[in-house]
Amino acid sequence: MPGWPQRWWTGRRLELLYVGAPPLVLLAIGLTDTWTGVFSDPIGTAPATSAVLPGTVACLALLLRRSRPLITLAIVLAAILVPPVLLPVSVTYWDEFMAWVVALYSCGRHAEAPAAWAGLGASMLALGALVTEFPVLLDLGGVLFNGALLGAAFAPGLLARGRARSRARLVQEAAERAVAEERAGRRERQRIARELHDVVSHTITVIVLQAGGARFASGADPGAAVRALAQIEELGRSSLAELRSLLPLLHDDSGEMPVLPQPGLAEVEELCERMRRLGLPVQLTLDRVDDDVPTSVQLTAYRTVQEGLTNVVRHAGMVDTKVRVGRSGSPASLVVDLLNRDGTRVGPPGAAVRGSGHGLVGLERRVLLAGGTFRAAPGPDGFVLHVELPLGTAA
């Protein structure tokens, strides 16, 4: 496996080549041109060697063109404008002008828009200053040609910057979508965890009680034991069907969230009847509710009744329990009330309420996510579980 120096060099050599090649090539051509005059036709009698220093400065300044485009352009312009002021006549060579073109492109590519346009304006002013100071240097056609050449160098830089920003924006949007999908998946897994808890907790509680009753009745009343076992079988089958509908979601990598049938208000009466067969005296008042109640609200109402009855059986035993489900006034909401008549808590003491996040705490979290209100506390007629769910709010 290659060491870090080799990895560093492999990753950076293209970037170093891109940054260093243009200025070094221009510098080599400029030095050759200084003594041969192959590419340039300097004006005046100044020695050719007087262009070596400004040409070298202009070319080497291009090494900064990506990180400091405006500074690069300023150095190149200074290398072009200052020598004619210091020398008796103008000496302008091909390498300096090409460094100007590259610097102006880099200004459009890497500088922010206001600064980039300022760099173009400064370049045009510099071109005008050269013509004003040394009219013999450029005729009208040369001025127009060189101005167009500078503009043609600047425009591709702007276009390249626009494309780069578009690509960066697409990458950022893709990253944000990935984060949003991950958060949505996490919320969905949490929802499935709540559903699994509600199904398993209720089922296990009822099965344990039914199995205990069947064991005690097996000797004195075999028929009662058989009925209890039949109820265990029925409950196990229905719960297994619910689990089979939820568990595949934990392994679904398609990114889609299948919409599965969930229990709602229509199943509340069946739930209470199942608890009655278990031996819990449940009095259900199910007010007429319109069909426009959202499915998510119906599911939360069903889970509220299920969790409340399960906790009554678990912590208070077979005691009189009242359940009411119906609409409230304004604002429109669905109300679920569960009253344990003997005053015993429908949940464990305070330590359990602050426990693992399931049970009543998990139910409270579900209700709050639906935008509702949750209260579980002793009342004048017993322990009350009161939930209000706003209609039209998604859970």
C-alpha cells in the first residue's frame, strides 16, 4: 500500500500541474522572446533585458491566480504599466500581455462578481492608459482587437464560475436531500418501534394473563382453559399479522414507505370486547365520528385506548374501566378518555414513567408528535388518562 507521500503526490500533482504550467511556459517563452524578438516587436530603444524583471513578475504572479485573482491581476497590471513610466520608451512583450489575459480569465473564474467586474474595468482603463501615454504603441484597430481579446478572456471565466457554482449547488442539494431522507428514515424507524412496542406489549400482557387463567382452570374447569387457549391463539394470530406488516419496513432499502392498513376507530370496539373476554370490565362510549378523521389520528386514538387498557390490566388488575372516544368542541379535536374507577394508576409509579421511553411515555410522545395534549393523573373518580388530538394534523 503506498505511503502518505505517494498518496499526497498522486492527489496533488494534477492540481500543481494546472497551477504551475501556464506561468512557467509563459516565462520560458518570454525569456526566449526577450533576446530573439520572435513574438514581440518592442517599441523604442530600451534594452531588451529591461523587460526581464517585469515579465518574470507578471508570469510568476499567475501562481496566485486561483486563490488571489485580484491581487494577481493587480501585479500583472503593475508589471505592464510601471516600466513605461520608469523607462524612456515603452517595452511591452508578448509574455506580459498573455499573463494579462490569463489573469483576467482567472479574475472572472475565481473572484466574486462585483470584484470580477471591477477587475475587467481596471483592465480596460489600463489599456486606455497605455494608448494615451504611448499612442504609437497601438492604433485604433489594435485597441479594438486587444480590448476584444481581454473581454473574450474574461467571459469564459464568468461562464466557468457559473457552471462551477451550479455543480456545487447540485452537490449541496443532493447532500441536503440525503440528510432529509436519513432523518425521514430515522423518524419512520422510530414510528415502527412505537408500533412494535404497542403490539407486542399488549399482546404479551394479554397472553400472560390468559395463560395464567388457563393454568389455574385446567383442573377445575377444562372448558374455561380451552376457551382461554383459543383466545391466546386468536390474539397470537392477529398480532403476528400486525408484526408481519411492520417488520419488512425495517429491511426496506427502496426508500419508499409503504402505506399499510392500520387499526383505527372502527377497531376500538373489537379491542374492548377482547379485553372483556379476558375479564376486564370495560364500558365503552364511542361517539359518532365522521369519516373525515385522518388515519393517523385514528391510529393514535386506537393506540391510546390499547396502551391504557394494557396498563390497567398490568398494574391495577381486573377493575371497572370506562373508555370514551368522541369529538370535542372548538377547536375540533378527537378526545380519548380512560378512567380506572378504583383510583389505581393505569401506569407504574414515577420511576417507570421516566423510564425507557415506551409505555405511557412513548404514548405521550406519539400524542405530542400528532400536535395533541396528554394527561395521566389521579382524578376525583379515579385515575384518568386524557388525550386530545387535533383533527387534520398529521401524526
